[in-house]
Amino acid sequence: MLKDNFFYIKSISNEENNIIAELQLNPGHKIFEGHFPGQPVVPGVCQVQIIKEILETATGNNLQLKTADHIKFLAVIIPDHDSKIIATIKSSGTPDGLSVTATLSREDKICLKMKGIFLEKL
């Protein structure tokens, strides 16, 4: 779990399956010692995990990523400079699971675009 350690949810709204969350990164987290020393950036896998954990917070369900048909990293997130991040997640239930379209943005720049299917863990 990265929530409440690597990142913090400052605010979250969930209306009609549209989630908007304001996040604060922890630039002192140990992950940045190795990714990358002297030039830290948020790893792509952590960005996807952030989306998953926000979904879990908003839905109250434990989830796992089933498929990710589309993931694009469009800009780096630098923890010292870009500590305020906005996550936008749209979801809908389908026979295959929870269909999700999500972005992570800093200021007016989109850093991550993602489409995928999440399943509830039993």
C-alpha cells in the first residue's frame, strides 16, 4: 500500500462514478532513493498503484487490475516540484469487471492516461 505513506489523499469526491482526488506526494519516501538518486521521479508502476488505491478508497472494495488496454506516460512526475497531483477516474460496471478510464495530472499537464478493468478481490 502506498496510500498514507508514499502519497496522501487531501480531498476526494465520488459522484456518479466520477472520482476526483487531490493528492500530496511524500518527496522523502525511500522509493526515490533508487528511482532515481539525485533526480527522483514517480515510477510508472506507482502511478498505476495510486489509481488502484484511490478506486479502493472511493468504492470500499479491494481490487486487482485484470487488464490494462491502454497506459501512456506523457510527463514525468517529480516529487519535489510536483507534489500536488490530481487524479480523475471514471468507472462503470461491466460483465468483465469495473471499467476505468483515469488520468494523473500536475498543474495543467496530464502525466498518465490509463484504461483498464479492475476486479473485486474476494
